Amino acid sequence: MSEPVSRRQVFRLAGKQARFLLVLPIAQTVLSALAIAHAATTIARPKGEEMNLDDTPGSLNPYRLPRHIIPHRYDLRLEPDLAAASFSGRETIVLTITEATSVIILNAVDLAISSVTLEGASSTRLEATVKLEDSTQRCHLTFSQSVAPGEWRLHLTFQGKLNDHLRGFYRSTYKDHAGVTHTMAATQFEATDARRAFPCWDEPDFKAVFATTLVIDPGLTAVSNTSIASESKEAGKRVLRFADSIKMSTYLVAFIVGQIEATAPIFVGKTPLRLWTVPGKQPLTPFGHEIAVASLTFFEGYYGIPYPGDKLDLLAIPDFASGAMENLGAITYRETALLVDRQTATHGELERVADVVAHENAHMWFGDLFVGIICRNWKQWH
């Protein structure tokens, strides 16, 4: 556990203007966190992963997944093509099957799945037929024989489109100072749109470790939930392998690809904290950076639990549907919720940035760490 940090120490980190604007969002966030913690004590929690809080079991409810198959790890590789507005991917999902079955059901929509193989501990390899249900956004993988209980590895290859609907894995466009249009790719998975980027168990209580690899053009940069563990070259492209995440829900997975640039990191303990923008907007980052550092420091001390990630990036996205999204380690923002010129901004504009940045940092604990414990499905959460 981290050493408690006093409020006085936190506010010394921020300038006079930022100190004033930071008080209200921190107070609001702490009160919200206490309310959620109280609610958690009143929820009757089921025993075992096989339980479902809905009245209808997952195997019978067409919009929920069965509980007898549990994913533990995703090794995910994606190669986006910004010019073609498409991407290809492959993944290996380590899972446990708790009862014999001939069908694996998971979530997938707007994807073309080209191959499926299930591999067992004894080198058993089974292939499946694929049936996609657009109405329920579920994918049925049917095997010719019964699959025994135990640990298995599910290998899939697939293709998808970088859509323009601001959800899933989507494309965002912007113009530079010369009026030239550029394209980047970003993600927005909450609540149920990770399934548009890769086949997965896309419900919040199916937490797993994610190991993401992004294959990108040499002139581009990519950010995901964790730090880059290694980089190599393959057919003229950059292959970025990111470190393993903590166990987390699919809606918190994120990847951003484009011509983006970062501030120098400021460390909160051992955590490097940076702000990312499209080229030309770095002068608008200092105020948001200051608020992010001060609020992260405050919450580490207040909760008594270290920040759970290995880094924290805040990314301003030109096209973004909501104010911000609390992806662990890679928080995405609408530009106006993160970037501001403190010399010309109104008090209201500064207050909004302080509010949103502090709010999202609080989500690194209440939401990212605890959502699968407090709320096991979106019906409960809302």
C-alpha cells in the first residue's frame, strides 16, 4: 500500500488556480465512491462464476452468455489499415470449460471470423463452424464432438471495419493547421462494443488479462492500456507488443493509433503520467496535466491503494462521443474536456477540465478495479 498523502501535500503540487478548481470534483468523486461502496454491501452476491444475477440463466437468455466457460487471458494482435478503414486480427483466448459442451458462445458483431481452432492440453485440436447472430450480437462456435471440461486455448482470426459511428474500433479524422485531413483509429468499448473489435466475453464480470500487440505503419504511433514491452519490425511495419494488463473487463481495453504526440511524463510515485494530442495541440496540455497529477496523487493517498496500472496516458481524441472514458492506463477524452488554454479560458471551461480529469482518475479504482465485484452485469450497474 502507498503511504497516505495529505491534502496539503496534494494541493502543493497544483497551481493556485488548479487548487481551487480541484476541490469540488474531488469532493464529488469521493462522495460517489462512498455511495458505491455502501451499495456493494447491500447486494446479494452469488457464489461461484456459474451464477447469473438475471432471473434467466445465461444459457437461456439470448442476450447473456453462459457461465460454464470462463476466459482468463487474451493474446490479441490487431493490424489496422487507416487508409482502407479496416483491420485484421488474431487472438488466443485461454479459457476454462467447467462442464462438457459442443458449443462455445461468445460476443462478436460486425466481424468476419475466418478460422477457429480449439487446442487442449494434450495437443488436441478441434475446428468449429461459426454462426453469427446479429440480433443478439453473439457468436456460436459449434464443434463436431463434445469438448471436455478443463483448460483450453481458443484461436481465432478475423477481420473488421474501422467504422465512423464513434464506437468499437473506429476512425477519427481531423485537419491540421494547413487544412490537410488526417485519420487516426481509436476505441470506445463501454458498455458493449469491445465485441466490434475482437470476439470476446463482453460482459463486465468476465475479467481477464489482456496482452495486446498492434502492427502499425512506420510513421504512426500507438497507445494501449499498458507500456510497450517490446518493439520489432515485420514487413516494413512496427510491431508493438504491450505488457500484460491486470485482470479487467473487456470494456476497459483500449488502443489508439495515429500521428499523435505526448508530453514529457510527470511521475506520480513510479507511475509516468502523460497527455497525448494530435500534432500542434501540445500547448493546450499543461492545465489538464497539472490536474491529472494532483488528483491521481490525492486518490492514491485517499484510497490507500496504489494506482493499479504501470503508466497513465490521457489522450485527446478529435472525434469522441462522450466527455471521457476511463480505460485503465489509457483514458480517452473529447478534446474540450482535456485541452484548454488557461490564459484565455473561462472559469467554466477550466472547471470542466478539472472536473472530468479528476472524475476519470477516480474511476481507476471505482470502476476499473471493482466493477466486476460490485456489479456483475450492466443491468446492475445502471
